[in-house]
Amino acid sequence: MNNNEKIKNRYNRVSKIYDLIESPMENMAMGKWREKLIERIEGEKILEVGVGTGKNLIYYPDTLDIIGIDFSKNMLEKAREKIKNKENIKLIEMDAQNMEFPDNTFDTVLTSCVFCSVPDPIKGLEEIRRVCKDNGKIIMLEHMRSENEVVGKFMDIVNFIPLNIWGANINRETIDNLKIAGFKEEYIEYQDVWSDIVKLIEIRNNKSNS
């Protein structure tokens, strides 16, 4: 079994208690920022990558055309319970590393607490860059490795615990990964949401001269 399948299986396994597991982080930093995340959307055709149990879905206005993807079918089942009959939201089982959408499909691509879990984060970010329109927008609410030397090393040491329970890395360096994936540094803006561990990232997907 490859790493991708292992992590997918872990999320399928914990889907019933995932919201409970995430509640400490949700209460500390994530919950109050979800609505603000949606407020930053541009355009009408929106992709949410790694929709999980659907915590963002209740905040989307009915005027937007939303597609949410996740590679865990059990997580998607929990998300469908949240949207009920919202006809503007379509949920699809799909791997963020190999999306089935054409280039330049979406006005905005959104993620929250996703790139701790994508097995190959560079490939996943490259796919986001591909399917987002030229000059479109990427919005990310992500936790990552602290830049504090002591805290960062501690996160490295204990990373095996969440990784083996449900497949999440707490020491990903997502800002650096964005640059490796081809996003231009001058079009990446971010702010600290909780300490320097949770960041709100906004990217203008300028593909010219790439």
C-alpha cells in the first residue's frame, strides 16, 4: 500500500470523530476565521480542495458555483450531511495531487488545514496553480511549522503522532512549498492567525513568464 492510500485510509477511519479531534485547533484559531476566508473569494466559480467534513460549506453564499473535492469518501459523507439541499455545492471524491479539471477552470481556489495532509504537497500546489485561472486567486488557511527554533524542533519531534493517527503533518513549511511549486514570491501575501503556526495566505496566480 502506497503512502497516498495509507493516509486516505486513516482519514476514512477517523471521519466519524474528526470534528472532535480538530475541536481544540478549531476553538483556538480556525473557527473564527472560516467566514473571513470565504469573504475573500473572487469570482463565481470556486474550488475548495480538501473539503474534509465540510466545515467551510455553511459559509458559502448561494450565488457561487462551488465544487469541493476530497480523497476520503467517508469525510465527504460527513460534508454532505452539512450542506443538505444546497444545490450550488457539488462534492466530488478526487485526489488533490491529480485533479481531473482542465487548466484555468476556477476563479478562486480555497484550502483550509489541507496541506498538512497532502502526501506530496508540491504536486498538490502545482495542481492548484494549474486549475486556477491566470490572475485568479488562491486563499489558504493553513497550519505549518513554527519559525521559532525551539518550537519548530519540538514540532519535528512529535510530528509522528498526528501523522500516524490521521495522516497530518504539523511541521510542513507551506510558504516555501508554494515557491517551489511555481508561485511567485511577490504575489504571495500572508498574515499570522495564531502565533506563527496558523497563517492566512492569499496568492494572485500570475502565470505570465512562468
